[in-house]
Amino acid sequence: MKAETFFSDQDHGDIEKAISEVETQTAGELAVMVVDQSDSYPEAQIFAGIIFGTGSSLAITELFFNESLWAFLPLAVVGGILFGVVSRYVPFVIRLMGSGQRMETKVKERALQAFYEKGLYKTKDDTGVLFFISLLEHRVWVLADSGIYGKISQAELQEYAQLVALGIKQGTVVTMLCQEIRRIGEVLTQHFPIKDNDTNELSNKVIVG
């Protein structure tokens, strides 16, 4: 999955519409960002190279080289390097070999980085909210500015994120994302109702990282 092509034109329109609807009711400012992945996970590539390189080398040595150690060793080295490089382009393998906790941490760190890189912290009332989607990891983080955290905890925000992440796995991400945007919009409306002088401070278009 690539961030540039993950959402269709129709998907982009549906997401922008959901954000626009919410922002007519609240002073909160919502943004959505999607990236290919939050890290390269070199340790997962190394682990994949060791596992698959060793396994394939054992099989080849047994079949063609009469279990010779001198044949196995160079095959294992070459196979390890080859499978390690190939695994970089196979998201399923990275997810399989990688640490779930490390991926969670990396997605959180990348979301926080994006929040500042894209200037989402610059809203007048500190009411920016970011839905950050990282495709390789099938993970989502929802981050909010300081004005939001006085009313909504990070644990509550992650409840919305988990349902969007489930949508990625089930192939219903747009439906789930728009649903959760509207759900969080209801909460934002209660705590941060729209003001007479409200302006749209953040673009409603999906940010592609």
C-alpha cells in the first residue's frame, strides 16, 4: 500500500466532506495524514534474513550438497543478505518479524513529528486534532493540541484510532475514518462549540506524507 494511491478521489472527497461537516459545529480543527510507514525497521529485515536465509540454506544444502557445512555457511550468508533486502519491500514480512510495541512507538513518534512539521499546533485556540495513518504497520494515532487535552484524554483519542486501524485491516478504512471523525466531532462540539468569528485554520484535504 502506498500513501499516494491509498485513497481514491472519491475517498478524498468523502473524508473532506466529513471534516467540513464537523468543523461547521466546533472550534476544533481536524486533519488527516497518511504515510507509507513510520520507520524502516532494520531489525525486522535482519531477523527475516536470518530466519529465511538459514532455512532456505539448510534445505538447499541437504538436497544438493549432502549436508556439507562448507556449502551451508556461504549459502546462509548470501541467503540472509538476499532475504533481508527483499523483506524491505514485503510489508507482511516486516509486520511478522517486527516488534508490535516498537511499531506502536514509532507510529506515535512519527505522528508527533508530523503534528509539528505540518503546523497543526498553530491553531488560535490550540484545538488541532490529527488522525495519523501509517499503512505498513496498520496503525493509527490520534493526536490533539493542548487545548483539547484539557477535556479529552489520549486514551479516549486512541479509542477512535483503534477503530480506524481496524478499518485498514478489514478494507473499510474510509467508512471507519469518516465515522470516527464525526464521532469525535460530537465530543468536540460539546467542549469546543463553534464561535462567531471561527475560520477554517487547517486544510480539510488529506495530507500525504
